[in-house]
Amino acid sequence: MIWGTRANALKDEGRPIEVSFDGAFMVADTMQVLRSSPNPAGALELLKYYLNNPSAQARFTERFSLTPPSLDAIPLMSESARTKIPTSPTIFRKLVQHDTKWINANQARMLDIWNAWIQR
């Protein structure tokens, strides 16, 4: 998402650049605490703060053009930022819509094809 962040920053500066979501996939972002991290308790507290604080989510997701985990954060974002997140109506229409039933029914086949391709 760094590309999207940088592209949006350039666009906000008035540079002639556009970000296209045509045919893009929506991917769920995750946050993890590594088992070997130097301060796992502190990392968990940071995650808890973020997940329980819509204003922190709004600031973070506004900066990185992400959809926040809480719907309560969206109204706290600027109108401009809300138009740049993947779940905004304009962008969402352009995303590839997953066929969850097909994916679930074909998981094993897709894994076999992936493994064969990656091992070439």
C-alpha cells in the first residue's frame, strides 16, 4: 500500500497522477505480533489501542488509504480520505468481486495449481 500512499500524496500535491483500482482485488490487511518480538505485551497493547480507538484508526487509515476496521472511524476521516479507501462506493464498484462459494468449493484445486506453479 506504500505505492497508493505515495501516489495519493503526489496527487494531493497537484501532480498529474491517477491511481486506478480497475480490476483490483480487495485484500484483508492483518496485524500480528511476532513470537520473537522484543516486547510482545507492549505490541499487544498497541494493537488493542488501535482496534479500540476509532480516532486512531481514522488517522492511520487516512494516511495509508485503507478501510479502517471499525465503521465508527469512517466519519472521523476527511471527505477526501473517505473517497480514497477501497470501500468507498466509487472504488468498490471497480474491484473484482470474489465468488466465495466457488473459491471454497475449489480450494484444494487452487492450492494444487499454485504449488505446481510456484515449484517450476
